[in-house]
Amino acid sequence: MTAIPSFQERLAAKGHLLNGYCAMPGAFSAELYAGQGWDAVTLDLQHGLIGYEAAVAMLQAIRASGVLPLVRLPWLDPGLIMKMLDSGALGVTCPMINDAEAAERLVRCCKYPPRGERSMGPIRAAAIYGADYPEQANRLTSVLAMIETAEAVENIDAIAAVQGLDGIYIGPADLAVSMGKPVRLEAPDPAVEAAINHVLERVTARGLACGIFAPSPARAWALVERGFRFVTLSSDARALVAQTSAWVRSFRKLAGG
Ligand code: 3PY
Ligand code: MG
């Protein structure tokens, strides 16, 4: 196997990782997006419009960029975890991990025995990463558990103690909803911000990386300065809308209307 840096090794080398979500299905858009300098790109199979076959083509398309190819699962689905890792994803992010038992199940789905119960058959992963992929896979495949409910915040110490997690990733929108607060990603409600800080503090104290979603570069950087080490800066769909609407607005202004 040519040396492929894992999530942990990339983090150690860079201090923090900048991630972008691909929510739009399609190899070409993913190829363009991944080529813009990200450290990691996550195919969003939860809220993005991406199914399994599109995801495989997108993993192929983003390979040339050298980004860390990750997948956000729709849910804790053992079959899909296996298929995405076999397809060459080098890590998964799993939504709604609310207790240690769910975190343990997640890790077991992602790791080969003895740590886990992933089935052997890395059809594309071994073809592109090397024949020794099975021996390297437990090191290479990162596991991020999403904390995005009040219950998960309550259980953060037990969740973060599960062996094999590479990090904890906060979903600030769902967290706000779960706490009965408005979704304000740029400036969360103080109670949501306090919960975010609590998770960051507990996870960092355990020596794990803490990640989070951010809607803008300013918020993403402020979160890194606060100690977050894996930050998702919005998505391809939001970038397309933002740039396109700014261009059309500029043109309309020049045209006087
Ligand atoms: C959330 O904010 O709930 C998310 O899932 C962000 O990725
Ligand atoms: Mg969420």
C-alpha cells in the first residue's frame, strides 16, 4: 500500500481539517468541488440528494484531488456502512448517536474483527489502496459520531469513552431543534452555544478531535480558534446558490433594476 494518511495522521500534520459537504449528486460537480483546496470532502448521504451509485462515482471523481474522502450516513445502517467503506470511503460520520451503546455499534460496523464485525470484501478499497488494505483498514477508516440531541449531550462522557472513535462531530441545527431553540447557525442561542462548548470541552479533555458544521468561513474559523479540529464549511449546494445569487444580483444592479 502506498502510504495513505489517515484522519488522525492528517489532523496531527495540520492541526485542524477543513471539510466540505457534497450534497449534490454527480461526479463532475464533486470533482470540481473537491479540487478547491479542502482537506476532506464528505459525501452527504443524509440530507444530500446522493444515493449509493452516485456516491461511488463521486468517490472515483474526487480521488485525484487527494482530499480525505468521507461519507455522512443517513443513519446507523450496518449494510450501507460496509458498502461505502468497501467503495473507498476512508471514514464515516454517523448522525444521531445518542448513547454509548449506539457509538459502540457504530465502531463495530466500521472495523474488522477483532474490534468489530465489518464483513470482508473491500472491492474498490483494496483495488485502489492496495492488497494490504484489510490489514490497514482499521487504522485508515475514521469514525465520527454525531452529537446533535440534548440526550447525546447528557451522555457525552460515555459516548466519547467508546474505543475506536476518532472524533465527535456536533450537528448544531438538530441540537438546537432538540433543545427547543431556533436554528441559528451563525449565532446559536446561548443555551445551544453552552451545550456546544460543553461537548467541545469534554471531548477535547479525552484527547479526541471535536468537529462541527459551520455556515460561513468566519464562523468556521472562530470555531477552530475555540478548539474545534474538524470543521465543515457549508456545502456545494449552498456555495452554488450563494455565488449564483450574488452574480445575478450584481448584474441586475448594473442593469439598473
Ligand atoms: C446539524 O446541524 O444538525 C447537522 O447535521 C450539520 O451537519
Ligand atoms: Mg443534523
